[in-house]
Amino acid sequence: MSDSSVLRELRGDRADTPSVWFMRQAGRSLPEYRALREGTTMLDSCVRPEMAAEITVQPVRRHHVDAGIFFSDIVVPARQAGLGVEIKPGVGPVFDHPIRTEADVDALPPLGDDYEVALDPIREAVRLTVAELGTTPLIGFAGAPFTVASYMVEGGPSRDHLRTRALMRSQPEVWARLASWVAELSGRFLRAQVLAGASAVQLFDSWVGALSEDMYRSGVQSHSAAALARVADLPVPRIHFGVGAAHLLTPMLEAGATAMGVDHRLRLDQALDILPEGTPVQGNIDPAVLFTSEEARFAEARAVLEAGSRASGHVVNLGHGVAPDTDPQVLTDLVSFLHEQDAHQLGTRRA
Ligand code: CP3
């Protein structure tokens, strides 16, 4: 398992053949997912271990990607801790009671032993998945404090995260208490997955690009660091990913990541110019190219490999998640194209 190409790249030990997995590889783009999920809500499916394991394995079986990403959601921990939250199809996570005042933060459930017990179905799902995946590694994940807390503060998805940013500025102590609660929530969710067998973790800070570097450093970085610290004693790579976060690559790495996910807005060679020498990277095929011609897709894949060729390690991924209406065959063909490429023929690695 530790010889798997994804884990090697994440450790900065390059493999001969490019390795790839896709954010949101499980889910609505797959007919077998839609069939299995029929009649079960998204969040219920996450706490049914056999179902979550089967959904995780589906894209590995179909596309031959080099890693599984655990099927769950960034709000599953909040639900297991007792908060009222659901995922509205086509919308995203929606909380019953938005958290906006000091009293709302006071009323958050304590994260005691009950929370540990509530993570049992997650541990069981991870164990079943790892057994099924064999030598293919499983990547565990959690939502970062800013992204999860922004759903809690806004009550649901938001375009500009205005309420969250206003709370950070007007009541920094209230924000800090909320963000540290989420850091513990997400950090313990990550730890549960690794102890049950996940081989790497990814912290998703999808909406962090809404913040300036100053606001990130003063209000967010220490909380993301606290989440990642919960797995820092375990021998697994820690990937940190944000959308529109080119200006935050360095502070996000400094939060305790060992590899950086890069979205499709920034070329990997430019990311490598920003990051300290030796930082492994992950990304960053534009998901929009999945809706163009095969010629365009393969050209983009080659360009991404080339741009990542001087990294100490590179795991190919999309710049953000697979869109639900993506043709799954396009993903399968992209994986086989990538697996046919010889890493030694690329850019600065050319012998
Ligand atoms: O394949 C995978 O990537 C594994 C599972 C996964 C899901 N959500 C499953 C899911 C992961 C890693 C996530 C993380 C997640 N959830 C993020 C961070 C990653 C990102 O895309 O930026 C965020 C922001 C969320 C919040 C969330 N959950 C959104 C925005 C949505 C989409 C709502 C919609 O219907 O468009 C969800 C729901 C969700 N999470 C689905 C899946 C497969 C769709 C549920 C369905 O089948 O109806």
C-alpha cells in the first residue's frame, strides 16, 4: 500500500506513471450511485457503513483511479454531533439554526464521548472500504473550519460569505470560539478515518478564497492548524485544498499541510514558484474541459502533467469537483490516457 503511486507522490518520491483521483469522483455522475442512493437521503447514506463503503469504491472500480475518496460530507460531523442539518439537492448543506450570536455559540453541543460514539458508523464505513479497496489507498477528508463555519453562520450556501466575514470582523472572540469548535469537530472526524485505515487526508477549505491573506492569518489559520494537528502524529500525508486561494497557498501550507491542492485558476508551475521547494502538489485539470472534445481534454491533461513535472511529487486531480452531469466515460478515458503517459518524458524530468 505505501508503494501506491499516490502515496509516493504525496511523500515527494516520484513514480514512473502519473497517478490520479478526482474530487467528487463518487456521486451523481455515476448511474450506479444514483441507483444505490434511491430512497435514502444524502446524509443518511453517509452513516450507513455498507452503503458509504460501496459508493466510495464505485468510481475506483469503474475509472481505475489510483485512490478512493471517502464518501461522506463536510457537514456529517456536525450532524453526528447533534446539529440539525440537511443537504438540499441542487443547493447544498442547510442548517436549521444559523449560528450568529454569542448565545448561539454557547448553545453548540459539547464534543464529549458521545461524539466519539457517533463516529462509529464512520469508522465502520472506512474499515469496510479499506478492505474492499485492497492495495488502492483511501483518502479521508474533512471540511476546514472556515468553510464549515461559513455554512453554519450563513445557514446555507452563500456567494460572498458576507455574514461570516462580518462576524469575524465585528465579534472576533465569538468567531474564534465557533472556529475552534469546528476545528475539533473536523479534526476528530479526520482522526477517526485515519485510525480506521485511511492512508492520507485532505482538508477542504473550499470557500477560503473569499478571505484576504490578513484575515486568513488572523482568523482562520490557527483553527485549520488545530484540525490538521489532530492527525499530525499519524504517518499520513496531509493535503490542504482551497478554491480561488492562490494568494493563500503559503499560509495554508504553514497551517500544517504536507501537500497542497491547487485549483484550475493557477498553473501548477506558478504554484511551485510560490511554494517552498519540495512541496508536493495536487491538481488541477479544469473540470470544464470534461465538457469539450477528447483532443482538448488530453491536451489539458498533458499541460497539467508538464506544469507539475518539476514538483517533488504530483497527484493529478481536477481543479475542483466532478460536475454531476459529467459523462463518466470521459473520466474513465482520461484516467487511462494519464496512465499511458511516461513521467520521464516530461519537462524538467526528461532524462
Ligand atoms: O467523491 C467525493 O469527493 C467524496 C465525497 C464528498 C462529498 N462532499 C459528497 C457529496 C466530499 C469530499 C464532499 C465535500 C464537500 N461537501 C465540500 C468540499 C469539496 C468541494 O466540492 O468544494 C463541500 C463544499 C460540500 C458541501 C456540499 N455537499 C455541497 C456544495 C453539495 C452539493 C449540493 C448539490 O446538490 O449540488 C453537497 C452534497 C453532496 N456531497 C453530494 C455528494 C455526492 C451530492 C448529493 C446528492 O447525491 O444529491
